[in-house]
Amino acid sequence: MAAQSYQRIVTDLENPDQIKIVTAATSRNRLILAGPGSGKTKTVVHRCAYLLRVERIRPQSILVCCFSRNGAVELRRRLADLVGLDEVQKLWGSL
């Protein structure tokens, strides 16, 4: 993986707590609970990108649950901006 891609996924976060979550071991599931405006969506998007690009996890092995359609649309848009539309289509099937 290119260093530039890793930088966009991990280093650009600038928040140590987010970096810790994004780069955590894949041996356990993760639940992110936080208040409004705390960066939950950004953390989930970057975690998905990390799993896809760095850990090379198959898209079919990733499950992300959203409570609203708007949340899911926003998550897809941000992930497509970060890893590309092809990866997102593999994760969601189609847009």
C-alpha cells in the first residue's frame, strides 16, 4: 500500500483516540459510542478504509450498522472519497 494512502487513512486523523480505534487489532469487534460532533462517522469510515487497504480484509467480512438512511449515505460517500468507489461497491453491493 502506498504511504500516501496510509497517511490519508491513519496519520491525517490527528486525534490519538481515533488513531487507536482505527488501527486496533482485528481480533475483536468494535462498538463506538460518543456524543454528537465527536467524530464517530469519521472514525468508522477510516476504520473501514484501514481494514480494506491495510489489513486486506474482504469487504464481505465487514458489517457497519447505521440508524438512519442519511447516516448510511454519508458513510458511503466519505468511504468512497477515501478508498474509491470500487471498494465501496464491493462493500455495499451497489450505490
